[in-house]
Amino acid sequence: MSKFRPREPVSPGPSGPRKRVLFVCIGNICRSPMAEAFARHYGSDVMAASSAGLSPALNCTPQIRTVMAEKNVDVGNHLPRALDEVDLGNIDLIVNMSGFRLPSPGVRVIDWKVEDPIGASDEVYRRVRDDIESKVIQLVLRLRSGKD
């Protein structure tokens, strides 16, 4: 069960308060860690990004580190975590890539249709990476303009 507490303050970026954005997929080993890494890379001035999964696996797939390194974006020491470990009271926006409806009392959810690359070739991982990068950049631009 998700924990609910009042929102904790997030240090503001140069353009004002940052949104707390949670990226969610199934295993928290491919799509949501990619989105989190891109969000930190491109949009740390407007969002505090994190990620979780509906049924988290043990470790990120090796392909994620390879394809993200090709973009000079590091996923760091990402360890998968479950959505029910996240305090949703400290989240402003959930980006759902799981394909499932998420419980989100009081939290806005946007759904992104993103192919699940698990078990696929590096080329599929690259295609998914590029799709996520584009979507994250669009989100960053909307946040900077105050539209999200």
C-alpha cells in the first residue's frame, strides 16, 4: 500500500518550484529508469525525477546502460523499487508507461504508450530510448512553459 504524507519541499530550480515526477513501468528496469535518467539530464531545473515499477525486477538490464551511454546519459546506481514503496503524497505527477491503470489518489497521471523492450535486441532498446527521450524533452518544455 502506498504511503500518504504531506508533500516535502523540493528545492526550486531557476524557473521556480520543481515538480516531483514519478516515472512508472512494470519492472523498473528499462523504461522508467531511462525516463528518470533523461529527466535528470534535461530537466533537473523543473523536475525532481524518480521511478518505480508495478512488479520490480532485481537489476537493470545490461542493454539500458549500453544504450543510455550512447547518449552520454548515466542511469547511475539505479536499483528497481516497487510503486507501493513510494510516498505518493510527495509526488506531483505520475508518468505511467506500464500499460495498466494506476491508483493515484490526488496525483495527476499521464499515460505514455512506450514499447516494452525487455528481452529484445539492442536495436529495440535504442528505438525505445529515443521515444522516451523525445517524450521527456516534450515534458520538460511543457513544465518550463508552465503548461504541465
